[in-house]
Amino acid sequence: MARPPSVRDDDLSDRLAEVFREAGYEGASLGALSEAAGLRRASLYHRFPDGKVQMAEAVLERVERLFAHALQPMREDPDVRAGITRSARLIDGLYGGGLLSCVMDSMTLGGVPETVRQRAAEIAESWISTMADAARRGGRSRSAARTSAEDAFALVEGGLVHGRLFGDSGPFQRALTRLPDLLLG
Amino acid sequence: MARPPSVRDDDLSDRLAEVFREAGYEGASLGALSEAAGLRRASLYHRFPDGKVQMAEAVLERVERLFAHALQPMREDPDVRAGITRSARLIDGLYGGGLLSCVMDSMTLGGVPETVRQRAAEIAESWISTMADAARRGGRSRSAARTSAEDAFALVEGGLVHGRLFGDSGPFQRALTRLPDLLLG
DNA sequence: GTCTATATTTGGATAGAC
DNA sequence: GTCTATCCAAATATAGAC
């Protein structure tokens, strides 16, 4: 039995995520990742033999799980509107009230490995699909459900851009508050 | 009289802008900038003695001017709704129909020099203010004008994130089409 | 003003001891 | 599993010829 890791996998992913989120993929240097993780560079390579790409993928896997959990009410609550509202609160938590950048934004600029880009796009698509399904269950037409879900995604993501630029989460908060109406019409 | 530059200032800024927009500040390497400019690294340093930071600032100055021009109808047209519609078309052009990233997004991640961050924020603030002024002239209350302008900004920026993620400019296009209604209520 | 050549630093990645 | 030490490549920046 080998020595137990000094940082649990989920904790490690969370710490790395913070760096990738703030700095983007290319801006996230191994030095910064190492410092945030509380591990030396070589130790990071022990945990992630494929290096930075693998760290980014682990981060996105973690984000995917966190999102899946936050979206559970929207997916399962028989009261569609209540489910959307509950998920909105959880999403608010994921983004620190709207002052944290989104990895689907910061990790998808040019120069990012295709596997990483794709992973991020999958998470976004899953989020949008879930919102569209909820809108559909709420009685909207297939096409209206889809477009309103896409627009809601844009409003939330843009709200985060605004939050990063001005340190003001107003637009993000309004987007989440209005989420039920945006989706259900 | 020295030798005339092989690339005009505005052209040069445009070419550099393309790299910064796609790759972000940290991802924009001097090699990529040099290639896009059609100039050797050393020649770039002749034009921008302070290096990459100065290049980024020049790009943002250029973006500021382009935006000022695109927003002119919204600022000046006595028919407020018509002015918003005309500016929306010009903004559409600036973003290549919604498939180009926004420098206010890609150049404001962590690790970006403060002067650059600030410049980007100023452009965004100027854009939002202009939209708020138009909404105000269109008869909305001061606070409703401001929040609708912020929300419109978020919707457009988020539309660009969606465009980059999926190569689908739908949300961006809808945001611009709905811009008059978003601002005027 | 642009170029070739080079200096300097930083970043990603590996080897091997404990 | 984590560490120190090191390698190698890439990136920023400069010197000096044309």
C-alpha cells in the first residue's frame, strides 16, 4: 500500500480549477498550479502524467460533476418552475455569486488543446440541453425551448464577463433570478 | 525622413488584434503576433518599444475607435430605435457576424497587466453607457435604462461565448436583433 | 524601419533520492 | 507520494548591421 495522497483528488481539482478559471489554459502556469495545489511541480506530474492537458481535463471532469449536481433539481423536480429556481441558486453558488469566471469561457480560447475545448463544449451543451428540456416540460414548443435555453446560457455567461470586468454581479444575478421566466416564457 | 513603415498603424493594430482576440493576452505569443503582422519580432519592438503590453494597448485603442464609430448612430440618430438598429448592424460587422471573440472577454483574464484590463473595462463601460443613454432618450427611467443596457451587454457577450464554443452565432444574432426592444422595453 | 543574431527568463517536463 | 535538481523548449526582449 503506497503513501496516501496529501491532497484528495476532488480538492486538488478544485484548487487547480481556480487557477485555470482565473488565468485561462495558457495563462495557467505550472508554477501557479503547483502553488495553488500545495504540491511541487514533479508531484503534479506524478498525479497527472500527461501534464497540463490532463490537469485541465480533470478540472473539467470535476466541473461536469458539479454542474450535473446543480442541475439535478431542474431535471427532476416535478414542479418545473421550482426546479429551475432551485438549480439557479446552486449555479449561483458554483460561480461565487457571479464574480468568478467560467471555465467554459476562459478555457476555450485559441491555443487550447482540442480535447479540452471539446470537453468544455460538452458541459455547455449538456447545460443548455437540460434547460431546453425543462422549458419543454414547461409547455414550450421544441424550437422555443431550445432558443430560450441558448439565450439563457448567453445571458448567464455574459453576466460573468460583466462580473469579471467590473466586479459587479448585477447582470449575473438578474439572469439567474429571471431564469424561470426566460425558460418558461 | 526615415523609411516609411511597411504596414500602416491601423492595419498593424488590426492584425495584432486578431491574435489577441483568438488567443487572449497570455496566449498571444510574439511569434504569432510577428507572423500575423508580417514583421520580425525585432521590428515589432521598434514600433512598440514597451513590447507586448504596448501592442495590447494599441489594439484596445483601435477597438475603442471602431466601437465609437459603430455606436455613432445609437448616439446621434434622432430616431432612437432606428439608431439602435443601425448600430447593431455595425456591431455585427465588428464581430464577424458573431463568430469572433471579444477582446473585452479574452484580454481580461488573470495575469493581464492592469493597464490593459482597465482599458478593456473602459471600452465596455463606454458601450454600456451609450446604450443606457439611448434607452433613457427612448423614455425609460434612469435605473431601467442602466440595467437594460447592462443586460444587453451581457447577452451580446454571452452570445459571442456561445459562438466560440459551438460555431453557432444564433444567440448573438438574436441579441442584436432584439437590441432595440431590450433597450426600449 | 526592418532585419539577423543573441541574450535572458520563464514554462513544461523528467530523473532519481527519500 | 512528494521532494530536489535538472533538462529542454519556448517566450520575451535587446544589439547592431543594413
